[in-house]
Amino acid sequence: MKKSIFLIITFLFILSAFKTDQEVKPNVAEVDQIHGCYVFIDSKPMKEYEYLGTVKKIMTWGTGQYQDVRDALLKKAKKEYPDANGMIFHFHDGGADEVDAIKFVE
């Protein structure tokens, strides 16, 4: 009887060590893709990546709204770094906005 109880407790302990539900961390998110690139704004990827280069753009036309700036930077970065599959954006008030082109390591 004691052996059965011990085996049951051991089995339950082992099962609890291998949770199938992972805890949801507050710093993990699903990232949007725009024109085939993962877009990181005020954040950075957790997965390992290779830095390809930085593209700067000063908006001299358009509304200067977020979407216009984002799309212009993305288009320029994709042209200069066609292998990029991720972009890390850096927006600066009154200055040149920039984006880091990255490629995720497989």
C-alpha cells in the first residue's frame, strides 16, 4: 500500500514538472508582418538575428504620419537589404527616423 502511494505521488510530481501549458510572459508578443518583414517598434526580437544595416530617412513629403514614415523606411530598407526578414524601427522627434534591417538566424 505504501509503495503504491509513493508511486502515485512520484508520478504526479513528474507530471507537474513537465507542464504542457507554458506560462505567458508579459514580454512576449505576436509581431505583425508588413511586406514580408516582421516589424519591431519600440521593441526588439528575442530570437537570434544577424544585423544587416541601418537605413535613415528624413521625411520631406507626405503627412509625416506614422504609417507614411514606416512604409517609406520599410520600402527603402527592403531595397537596400532584400534578404532582410525583420525590421527594428527607431523613431526620433525632429530628427531622422531609422530602421535596422535584420535577418533571423535559422
